[in-house]
Amino acid sequence: MEALLGRFRTLTVLLIVIVAQLLYLAYQVKTNRDERLIRVWAVTAVTPMAGIVEAIRQNTIGFMRDYFILLDVRDQNRRLLAENKELRMDNIYFRNQLLTAEHARALVLFQAQSPSKTIAARVIGNSTVATAKAVFIDRGSTSGIEKGMAVVTPEGVIGKVVSVYPLVSQVLLVTDPTFKVGVESQKGHIHGLLDCGRGKCVVEQIQNEEKVDPGERFFTSGEDRIFPRGFPVGTVVSVQPGQGMKDVKLELSGTPGAAEEVLVVLQGVHQSIPVAPVVDETTAKMLPPPPPEADGKTAPAAKPQTEADKVLQKYDTLGKEEGHVYGAIGSTVPNFNAKPAAESKPPAQAAESEPAPATKPPVPTLTAPAPQPSVNTGPALPLGAPRRKPPPPAEPKTPAAEQPPPQ
């Protein structure tokens, strides 16, 4: 057998190779694969070694590389955090600057619209007295500030000047227990006294019979001779009946303790209580008492719109002409059938006494034709009197040229 294999060694190797090739072809056909067997063997033999080499490289060189990359990331993170903090501080700074500019603009507009003479000041510090709520402003006697002058903002009242120095002044806030402000309600014109010394602002000296609603606004009444009439004070939060006096709690419209820019009133002017909340300013000096509501100089009389308004205006005019005071004891009853003096005047005098309103065009005056001798025109009727139909003509008239001249 060995001699046979040694004699036909080449042929035997060839047959083995051919059989192996046939088996591999059969395997490829069965598994539907197209790889060469030697490539499969080579890949199978090299793959474990390549995995080991890659694991060693990843755990040595890759670790060092990631470590240095993380160091760079840490540095970038520190720089980004520093930039973020700087941008945040810039944002806060510019926001404060914007608020300051808006507040300064509001002060300028308020100074332009207010009839009172004011001067702007900045709060530079708090008072050193622990029992008093006061602040210092950067205006003093050199700027015309005097003791007793009122300090306000466009939002509401702040306080009054209690001490004056050459360059600074001390302002006592309305939240101090010793500070009182005379106030007046917007709807019912009910007078009271503002007191913020007990932590919460309340309006005292209001009877239980008086009507005050939550949400109603209060304004300065001018009775304290410090704040002129018409400055906003606050809004009613709650109303409860008490023992003889109502318990009215008020929320201030301004922030006395947080104000940064204020206005000191050098010369105050009383104003009427506005329909909408409008900020007014006060003076430190003692002001004259506010004008009464019945004074016609405070506000122009409203033009009557309905028939009831016209009747009310007529009765009011008759009462003034006859010296009658409605509601007074012992006053005589006016004659309501009489006509007011303005209506009894002829049209020409009424037109001269009453100027025509600027909003309406002037009404042309109708001139009556010259009276004829044969026609009786009758007395001139006042404006607004009922007109009667003229009687029918009794006989034809002659031409004007043939009539005799009047004697």
C-alpha cells in the first residue's frame, strides 16, 4: 500500500484536491455562498487576533486621546459659563437702564402735563432712624426745597419733606405711623383719613352709612394742606362695617419704599377728582383749602343732553336767580312757572349775551321784513316759544308801490 501510494503520489494528491474542490462546490451550491474557501479560512484565523489588538489599542491609546479631549471640553465649558454669566449681568444692567429710562420719561411727561411746579430728585439712601420710615433725596435748599413740601411719583403719593440740608433732604414716607393724608373717594366724594402705620393702609373716619365699594379709587382731598386735591392714593381692597366707622382697607397705587426717582412739588395746584386715575403732585407749603364743588370756575358746566337734564338746569337757574338753596331749612320755594332770565331775553340780546360754541357753525340771523301798515305782526316771541299758524288773508293786498307812505 505504501509502495502504491509512493508510486502514484502525485496522482493521489491531484485526486484529493479534485475531490475537495468538488465538495467545496457542492457546499457553495447548498449554502448559496460565493466566497472562496481560503478567504474564509484566512478571515477565521485572523479575526481573533485582530480583536485582541483592537481591544489593547482602545484601552491604551484611545483612553489617552479621550482624556485629553475631555480636558479641552472642560476648558470650553468654563469659558462658556463665564460668557453666560457676563451676558446675564449685561442683560440685567441693560434691563435696569431701560426701566430707568422709561421711569424718567414718565416723570418728564408727568411734569409737562401737571399744572403743579415740580422738580425731579433721586433717592440716595434710607434714614438712619430705626423707628421712622424715611429716605434721603439728592435735592436740598440750593434747589429750592423747603420743609413741608410734598413728594410724589406718577403712580401716587410718596411723602413729605421733613428736613432740608444744602444738598440733600429727608422725606418722611406715607407708610410712617405718624403720617396722615386726607383722601376722598372717586364715586361718592366721601372724605376720610389715610393711615398706613399699622402695616396695612386703612381709611379712617368714614361712617357706616357712607357707601364705599371695593375697587373704588381714592384721591387726595387737599384738606391736609400738604397734598393738593386730585392726586391718586390707592384702590379699595375690602370694606367691612365696624363700630360706628367703616373698616376700609386700601392698597397704595405707588410704592413709597421702592421709589428711586421722585418729584418734589414746589408749587401745587388743586384739581378736581378725575374720572380716570391721573397722578397729581403736591407742594410742601401750606396750600389754600380746595374750592367747593359748586364753584363754576373749577370745571365748565356740562351741556344738557336729555329733557330731564334741561328741566334740572332750568330749576337750578331759577333757584339761583330767586336766591333759593335747595335742601336748606327756611328757604323760600321758587316759582317754577317763571322763565329764566336767559330765556326771557329777545333773540338779539340772547345771541349777544351767549357766545356761540366754537364747535358749531354760526347760525345766520333771520331778519324780519319791514312791517306794513295794513299788516299787524304782533309782539316778538322769545326763542323756543310755540308758534301759532297765521290767519288766512281776508282780502288781497295792494302792491307796495301804490300804498301811501307811512306817516
